[in-house]
Amino acid sequence: MDESLDAWFAREILVHEAPLVRYLTRTWHARDEIHDLRQETYLRVYEAAAKARPRSAKAFLFTTARHLLVDRMRRQRVVSFEPGWDLEELNVLIDEMSPERCAGADEELRALAAAFDRLPPRCRQVVWMRRVEEQSQKEVAARLGIGEAMVEKHIAKAMRRLADALFGCHSSEKPKGETASPVREGHHVRQHTN
Amino acid sequence: MYDSIQIEGTAANWLARRDGEGWRAADQVELAQWLDASTAHRVAYIRLEAAWRKAHRLKALATGVLSRPSNDHGGVQTDSDQRR
């Protein structure tokens, strides 16, 4: 195993973010904790993989998520899962989770394009100049007549939005306050991270 | 605000700084320390870094693989919304 752990993590784990978030959202009672649960799942997976890479990354990811939920539930003494909820159901849900919904290169490009389109205008301009025209941050700042710190700020914001779109496959879901696309999964809640 | 969201913000700031010209060896050392301080830092960083790397593919859009930008650098129009 000469591949770096970071590269392995990006390739084998992050691609399952959309089904992971769906799983967490369906299973956990507090929507505002999903981001935190997702990160905690990643953390546990990464630390375990540092010792030994799991044979099936996806199965390991979901098992880790399930263990985390059980731990949290015990700690918080949560009993407010959906009626009829039990540990077995968590297993079933894992099986239901569709594989990488946006694994295809085209699909990924579309998700990227859609996320790019949804960036605020100035932020979008900065990303375009930096990532497509490959101008330096300094050049971007000069051309737009803004400070370099502001360019940095736009880039930081864009990174977070694009990551959500690419890994979480949020491209098809309606962001708050923007034009609606046809309703798909009515119960699916998008996590806002900015 | 949850820690994970705060950490993601810090990771984004690091990456945006590293993307600029003012990046020095001392910054790299400081970043390494931040990454080593917590696996939560590291996974947030890896995630955003991978996304920013993939954003390079916006160039494919610019050259017309899917569509063309509607103006100089204003934006990219896609047909994805109409399809969904």
C-alpha cells in the first residue's frame, strides 16, 4: 500500500458522501447535527484506515456511521427515532442506500457546473478567473479592483460550496431561497454549511 | 454553531491562503501543525482540497464540453436545471 492515506480517503470514501448524508438524515432526529455526524464519521474512518485499510471502503464507512449513531444515541439517551426504529433497521437502511449517485464523470461535471452557477456573482467571477483562466490571486484582485484578502475569502467560500455539490451531490436539490427545481425527495434536507 | 462547521471554515481559509502567492515555508509549517493537531482538521482539509482540485474541470465547461459561458466571466449556463 504505497498510496497515501489522504488520496485513498478522497477516492474511496468521499465518493459516498451523498448516500452517507442521506443515511444520516433519514436516521438521525436532529437535522442540524448531520454535518457534525458526517465529519465524525470521516474522522473515525480515517483513523481506523491509518492502522489498516478496510477491504470494502463503503461497507466500512456505513458501519462506522451506524456505530457512531448508536454511540450518540446511548450518550444522549435518545428515544425519538422514527416509530419502530431498531438496530436492525439501521442495517436495512444501509443496504437500501444506492451506490455513488454521481460517480460518472459527466454527472460530476454537471454537479460542478450547477454549483458554479449558484455561486454569488462576485464569487463566481473569482473562481472563473482563478480556476479556468488560471490567473493568480494577485491578478484577479487587480482586475476586479478588490483586495487579495477578499479574493481569498471568495475562494474559501467557493471551495465549501463546490465540495458540497461534488461530494454531497446537492446539485439537484433546491438551495434555500433560490429557484425551485421540480420536487424530488420531499423529505430530503440539504445541509447548509456556510 | 457546531465545531465541524467551524473546522470546515478554517480548512477553507487555509486552502485559499495556500492558493495565493504569499504562501511561505513558514505557512506550510503552520498548516502542517494545524493538520496534525486533529484528524477532524485533516479530513475537512482533504475534502475541500479534493473539491478544489476537481474544480479544475470547470475548464472543460469553458471549452464547450457541456456548454459555453454566457459572457466573459460572468457565468456558465447549463441545461442541467431544465433536465431535472
